[in-house]
Amino acid sequence: MINNRLIVSSSPHVRSEETVSSVMLDVVIALTPALIAAAYFFGFRALLVTAVTVLSCVVAEYAWQKVNHQPITINDWSAVVTGILLAFNLPATVPLWMPVVGGFFAIIVVKQFFGGLGQNFMNPALAARAFLLASWPVEMTKWVDPFSNLPLLKTPDVISSATPLAILKGTEAAGQTMPSITSLFLGNIGGTIGETSVLMLLIGGLWLIYRKVISWRIPVTFIATVGVLTFIFGKDGFFTGNAIYHVLSGGLMLGAFFMATDYASSPVTPKGQIIMGIGAGIITSVIRLYGGYPEGVSYSILLMNIAAPLIDRYTTPVKFGEVKVRA
Amino acid sequence: MKALTFKGGIHPHDNKHHTEKIAIKSLKTPGKLFFPIQQHIGAPCEPLVAVGDEVKMGQKIADSKAFVSAPIHSSVSGKVVAIEPVLHPGGSKVLSIVIENDGKDTVHESVVPKGDLSTLEPKQIIDIVREAGIVGMGGAAFPTHVKLSPPPDKKIDYVIVNGAECEPYLTADHRMMLESPEDIIYGLKAIMKVLGLNKGYIGIEENKQDAIKVMKEYAAKEGGIEIVVLKTKYPQGAEKQLIKVVTGREVPSGGLPADVGAIVNNISTCTAIAQAIKTGMPLISRVVTVTGSAVKQPANYLVRIGTSFRTLFEASEGFNEDPAKIIMGGPMMGIAQFSIDVPVVKGTSGLLALTKKDVALKPESPCIRCGKCVDACPMNLLPIYISAYAKKNDLEKAEEYNAVDCIECGSCSYVCPSKRHLVQSIRVAKQAIIAQKRAKK
């Protein structure tokens, strides 16, 4: 009746259909609306920078694995996700060699040096962004207004416009007027390629929550903390802060939904994720309100990344049955 | 009423459509039947018969003096042709009594009605249950008379019948609820009488609306029995999770249900108790769901214990295609078989024949720390870390992360997108930790 040998293995005998690739692909899908917005506001150059970054990441992963005789895993989409996220953190004006450097740094130094997929202790895209910002601060902060007609291949020679956060801070951009809340919400403002459109990022973020790729814990606590703190510690005294502008501008939406939720570098415990969100919110607010930079989302996430293993350790959930035996 | 549930868990495809609408079919077993002397948790039995003896249906053929054990009865009349080691569904050979069926089903003299439930004393009911060899029929096969005899300091105030049947594919309990509701209620009443309770509970998952309706009807006739509607989620029928949902009490870590004043019994266990009292027939048959995409005619069979798996698959007209895996029990916690020449035992709730496609094992990839195992764990553990330490053989750390509390439901392995063998590695660590502790004692 049975002609072949039966498979004998330990239970469970069935598995869900979800795979690493399907999870990563969901993230790519979630990033697509923001990419479309980027192409709309910053033109084809935004798409080009993104394509170069993604390609660099994939090539870097392939090259590393080939040289080290490891199984090639570029079809799991994880390098693509890193690539898109890194591109989203670059201004559309960067010279095209920069995403290449960033992509290789993200994949090889931050991800593969520490053991590859799931082992990186920092978000690769953010670490690469920090590296680029420290190395080439001028090129990395050349913001342009939307619809600036950037040349496609030539590095654009433009005058930097101010981001809303710089205006809020009132330093170099003093005197410029704030964009309207509608512009902020739609993304019709200066900034990096993928951070400006709150609407599109929200759509993507909600998709990830709906698909159970991420939980609400990190993004909601992160954004709420920034909102509350920037309102309380306003420039003109307590409870006068411009929380709405703080929440809608800069990299907060991108960071909260897509960067702080990076699996490898964030806690896995429910309580730990809430601590991660609140912690990143506090650091972001402190940097924005009192620090030297107008924006602090990236650094706050990187700092919390380092604390993630420790957070996991101290937030082990109370196990089922951790109760007193009835006397 | 809103369906109740526990924290965590998963939603696998339930695949119950193959058999949930098919009435239980009674199956005769010609030829040889095999009775392993160990079909339960506890001490193995000693054979009471010798090769060449004539035996009758319902006759006790093996027993033990140990308290935690359950006697075994012949499910047919015929002749003992061998007492030899035979392959057991657990995977190893176990001493078994082999009986050649004479096809007459001559009933043994000891099989007589045991009297009316209203006149029986609790002690008498416990004896009837023990003598009938009744065990938990959901799979674990823990002797029921032991459950019914909690230590005197543990007051039981909840008796729950487990009609969750949360394992995918299985429909034996579902069909029993539809076809023998009065026996289920009768068995539950007997347990309530033993424990001196006037309230009992039957938990049923929402996906069995017809069973909920029928059981509610019959429960209303009797009074004192509440049907608890449970959310369809695996492992809703796990003992600790079911108790938590019904009573709000958590069985303490390392403790037993009796520690929180609860006992749980399977649907088929209740009907077995009813049969043992009403007709005096011990546990010699049970309902087995034979299903899976490789099976030609999936069905629910009322089958004699000792029947070979092969006979059941033959009754279902064999296979559509070569099965890749044969499982006794459900796909989440069942035991994979390497042969179909294995007998049905008291804990055989189902037989699955799955195709290569159903059980395709994708290669493990690195953990991406997505935390889905953490969300799925019904025991609120961190499978990601227990498994990591287990794989490094760091038992101390695995224990620190409560490996021993794992109920091995497999939810973590099921959800893992990296297809990591989480529960498998945790199971190994858990057993090693328990063995270590025993050695120290």
C-alpha cells in the first residue's frame, strides 16, 4: 500500500506559509507608497538614487557571500529592504557614488561582519546613514524643495533649503516660514527621499501592522512620546510646544514604523518593545529640543538598538502559571 | 455570548471539512488484533492470559497492581496466538498480546450493567472506571481513575469536558458530540457525582456550531451543565489553557490541574465512562478520524482497540498518492509513524496520511528575531531564546528561560518564518533538564 519510505520527524508536522522572503516582501510593499511620493515630489532622481542604493546592497550581499562560500541569500529580499531604507534616508541630491559606499557599508560592515541576517546589532540602513553623515556632512544635508527639476545623472548644484525641523529649531534657518500642516502631511516639503510624506508612510506602516509584520508597540509609543514631550517642553514654557509639527516632520514616521521596528536590532518582548519606543521618543525629543542637531530620530534608534539585548533580558514576560499554589 | 480564549496561540488551517460531516461508521476487524500492555501513562500491565487461551469480548487480558496504570481488555472474542513485542505507535516495540478474532463477538460474563448512576457511590464509580481501563482519550492516555481520585487536601470545584478539539483535521470528538450527546452528559454526571459537584462545564470551539447547539439542548434537559463557547484557536484544548479560560485560574508552574481545583476530561473518555456504567463494557473501542489529503475516503470510524492502522486505511480505500507522512493524532502534536502495521491504542484519536506537499519541510534559515514565536507562545515563554540556548546545549540558561514550562504545542515552530525547529530543540532541552534533576535527587 505504501511504496516509499515515510518521513518520520518530531511534531509539529505542518508549518505556516510565511517565510523570511514573504515577510521582507511585505516590507517592500509597505515602502512603495512612500517611494511613489518621493518620485512625485523629488522627481526621477529620487528613483535613481533608490535604485543605485538597492543595487549596491544586493551586490554587496552577493559578493560577501560568494567570497566567503556562504549560501547566497539575496532572494530573501532583506538586502532590498535595507537598500530602500538607506535611500529613504538620503537627500535626492547626493552624488551617485555615495549610495554605493553607503550600501556596501550597511551590508558588509554592519550586517555581515556581525553574522548576517538577524545578527546585526544596529539597523544597517541607519548605521550607514550615520556613517555617511559623519563623513560627508555637506552632501548629506543638501535639501531641496519639491519639484526642483533635479538633473538625473549630474550631481545637482543647488542651494539647500531649510527643513521644517531646522526652522522650528530657529538656528540657521531663522526667519523662514513654516510649511503648512497639509504640506507636511502630504510630503510637499524639503527632506530626505523617503521621510517627507507622512500620509504614504502611514499607509505603509498600517499595512505592516495589518499583516502582523510589526506590532503597534514601537511605532505608537515612539510617536506618542515625541508628541507629548515636545508639547510639554515648549520653547515658550511648559505645555506650549508645537507637538503637531514635531510629530509630522523629520524622519519620525519613517523611523517609528520602518527603522525602529527592525527585527534584528529591537527587543522581542512586548514590554521591551514599549520601552524601545518610549526610549527612542525621549532621546529624539531631547536631541530636537536641546541638542546640536535639528533631528534626532536616527541617533535615538541607534542608541536604543544597542540597549535592545539588555532590554530583552530584563523584560522577560511573566510565564503562564507564575502564581502561588493554593494552600 | 462572546467566545472565550487565552493569550497567544495560532490559527492553522483546520482541514476538518474532510470528515466533519461524515457520520461515525462502525468497523469490524477480522484477523489478528494487537494489544500492547502499555497504552497509558504509568506502569505497564502484566498479561493475564497465555498463548492458546480462549478469550471473550470485554475480558480483562492484562492488568497491573500499580495505582497509576489501567487494565487492558480484549476487544473481540477469539484465541491468544502470541505474546510478543510488536511495534507500538510510540515508535518502539512493546510486549503485546495478539488475538485471532473468531468473528463471533462473544461477550465476557463480567460485562453486565453496573447499576443506576443515582444509587452508585463515588467509590464504586471510581472502581468501575478503573476496571474498565478508561484513560484520557485525547492522546496523553492518563488513567482516568487517578484523575478522579485527587489527594484529599485538593478540593475540586470545576470539572470540565474538553470538546475543543483544536488539533486540525481531527473530528472524532465533534462527531461524538453530535451522535452521542446523552452519553457525554451521562459520563460528565458520573464524574460530577464522584467529586460531589453539582456543576459541570463542556468547552467547545466556535467552529463546531452544530455540536454547540446539540450539547446545549441536552445540557438544558439535565441542568447543572454549562456549555462554554471557545474561540477557534490552537491550542485551545490544551489542559492549562482550557482551565484558564473556563475558571480564570492558572495552573501553577510545575503543578497539576487539581492544584487549582479543576479536572479536565476528554469527550470520548466521558462516553467510555457512560458505557462502562450502563452496559458494563470496558474500553475496547474508540472513534478514530482517518483523514488527510492522501486518503481516498476520509472517515470517522468506531473501531476496536488493537486494530491495525492498515485495516483502517484499507477501509478508506487506500491512498490517492503515496503518503509522505503518517501521523497518529493531529498534525500539531501527533506522532509520525514509520509503518502502518501498528495497532490502534486507547490514545489514538486520529490517523493522518499527508502528502509531500502538506509536510514539505523548508530548510531552516537564520532567526530574524521577528518575535512571532513570542506572540504565539500560550505559556508566555520566549521560544527564541530557549531554543537558542538549547542548541548551544546551555541547559542552565534554557532552564532560566523556563524550558520546563513548555507544553510542546508547537505553535512557535508553526509560525516561524525562518522555519526553525523551535519546539523540537526546546523539547530536547526540557527532557535533558528533567533527567538532570532526577539524577540529582
